[in-house]
Amino acid sequence: MFALKTIFRYIIPKKGEISSSLMSFISLFIITLVTWLSLVFLSIADGIEKGWIYRLTSIHGPLKILPTENFHESYYSKIDLYKYDSNYRTLSLKEKKLSASPIEINPLIDEELPEDFPKPLLDVNGQPVDLVKNIFSILDDLKKEHLVQQAEEYEITGAMMRLKVFSEKQHGYNLISQASYIMSYDATTLALLPEPATQRTAYIPLYLPMSFQQMGAKVHDVGQLTIYNGFSTATIEENNPFEVVGFYDAGTLQVGPKCLFAPYSFVSRLASLGQMESLDPILTSGIRIQLQESSSAPLLATKIEKALKNAGLDSYFTVIPYTEYGFVKDILLSFQSDRLLYSLIAFIVLIVAASNIVSVLLLIVYQSKKEIALFTALGASPGSLKRIYAGLGLVLGSFGSLCGLGLAFITMKKLPSILHNLQIFHGYENLFSHSIPTSLSPFSLTVVLIGTPLIAWIAGLIPAAKATRYKPSELLRSL
């Protein structure tokens, strides 16, 4: 209690002790300012990173489960080609999930399997394992634990797109033609896309990237997707008319300008015709998983891999978090480097603030020689003197952190309007509008609110050690 009362006597001004309190308030102001700047700075950097990660993974999903080569070469996949129920074609993941027919062939109506046909994976009862339904059973368990928000099958394939658009400059029509990726949308993906326009035709509804609007494309424009069916006796060109029902923000996706969205049933049919073989595993059909927090994807991927291994399915499926996406890796490395740099800058600024605390407390110790002499003469131990001046640094650091936290909270809430009113940011609204956060990041709170009081306490140990070195007899003679 003695040490605590002495600490607050240096902070709360009293008659004849204004100078000590003034120095304490200057130190408190600097700590508050440093804490405020560090919190806002790190929160903005963290928010921009999360905003771009969301834009990069909102369409592809933060986590994917992809069939491996073993899956495609397995009994489970190839059996569809010999079954009447499958129409003698390979079923998509969604069709396999919803299929009610048994995995085994029906000898009465199905074709006989060749002698070198792959052997099925059997369960404990000796029955063929349904690989897709088993993996969705694992995902359903994770949904009950609220680790997975949504899991849906998706298909991706390729086609030649041709779209005729009206050019106001040339007062005529231009033909846009490009090889495109066609990705399926379902109920979950549709929620990430704009509201579709009411169709005027019975053609395939298609979403285009916003970049097509700059070329003159509009909603309700009509075009066609051309594929080449090579599974028949002769290669046949097949044209599928489509109607543009909306435009989506492709963000910075590597394939963004070439990625179109169409209904699952249509894309699944094109994929079954073998329209595209992608070297990038991300651009292949699989299961897209949506999470509450994208940052939990790597940990969840490890958990799913463990569950697959326990179920004996690890050789048939691979789990890829967004941190392993080819078009995201470099950007993430850049963000991580920036975060490390920002944290280092914040740490250096905190060290500068700590130096101020050292200077202020040394002045207080120098001005308090008489009190130190009296404390020592009355029996105060060196430990109690250390507690007083190191505690003063800790109190200043803690209280300054709380004041800085309050200012940072208000600043983050008002940040969009602040940036909107700053002339320097005019013209950059699109760059910041999706990324600037309005809340403090947990990372910045952890770094600053723990680091500032700790550094302030360590800084207070230097003046405290100085105070314990004074000899009472010499101080009293000098006074």
C-alpha cells in the first residue's frame, strides 16, 4: 500500500509537486499516442490483409477437398462406366452423393467387368466403401462442431465463349471470343454472386466478370459456349446458347477475367465430356468448403486429413487450404512480410516511448532525492524503492495503453468517414472500400496491450535501480 500510494502521489498533482506530475502526464500522453497509432496502424494492415484474402477465396472457398489420381483410377470411379443406372458414364461428385443405387453392378442389366478391373475398397463387413458419402459424413460431423459452415460439390471445365456486344463508339456489334473456364454455381455460391436478372430467354444463365462490362457487355446479352464432343464416333462441335444474367467481381484471381459461372447441371455435363485437363489442381472439380473464419483453414485442413487417414480415404482425396493456392501464395507471403515489418516498426516506436519513460522517471528520481533519503532512513528496503519506480512505469504504461485503446476504438469506428473526407484519398475509394476495417484486430491488441505495459515496466527498472544506489547519509548531507 505504501508503494501504491507513493506511485499515485507522483501522478496526481498536489501543491508543490506540480513538476513531477507534469512530467508523468507528458509520459502518459506519449504512451497514449504511441498505443493509439500502433493499434490503428496494425489493425488497418490486418484488416486489409483479411479483406484481400476474402476476395481471393470467396469464390474458390478457403478450403478444398480434391479427388486424387487414385480416386479417378479406383473401382468406385470406374464402375459408373459399366452401370446402366449411371447411363454408362462417370458420375460427378454431386451425382454420386445423391445416388441411391448400390456401388456393385447388377449382373442382370450391367456389363461384365474386365479381369484387370480395380478391386474395391471394402469396409469391415466386406462391402464396397462409398468414398463420396463417407467424406460428406466426415464433413457433416464437422458442421455439428461448427467448424464447417458449408460444403458443396462444384464442377469446373472449359469452353470457347463467343459474345456479341454493341459498341457505341463504332455504332455496331463486336464479337468477344475467348477460351474460358466454366465453374458451377449452387445455392451457396449463388449467395456470393449478384442477384440474377430475370431471364428473357430459356438459354443457359451465365455470370461474367465485371471486366466484360468495360467491353460493352450488358445484362440480357446473348452468346454461345462452344464445346467439342470427342466421345462420339466423330468430333462434333456443340453450341450452347447463353444469356448474361449478371456480372461478378473477379477480384485479383489469376483466372478471374476468364472464369464464367453457370448452373451445376450444365457444367457437370460439359465436364463429363472431358472438355478440360488442368495442370493446376485448384482448377479441377472437387468439394468447396466455406468457413466462419478463413484463417482457420490450415488447422481445419489438418483435422480433415487426420479424419480421412483414420477412415482409410487419405489416398483418394487431398485437402488444400487457401494458403496452398498457387494464385494466393505470393500475395500471402507479401502480406506476411508486411505484417512482420509493421510489427517491427510498432516495436521500435514502443521502444522510443519506453526511452521517454526512462528519461521522465530518472528526472523524478533526481528530484525526489530527499524523499528517497527519508524513505531509506525510515527503513525502506531497496526492494520497496524498486517497486515504487518500476511500478510507476507499469502504471503509466497500463493507463496509457487503456487511453490509447479508447482512442483507437473510436478512430476505427470513424475510419471510413475519415478517409472519405480526406482529399488525399479521393479517387482511391474502390481500393479501400472493401478492405478498410472498422474494428481493432486481435493481433494488434495482443501485441500492443501486452507489449506496452511490459516495456514500460522494464523501462521503470532502470530508474528504480538508480534510486537504490543512493546512500541515505550522502543524500542527507547534500540536502
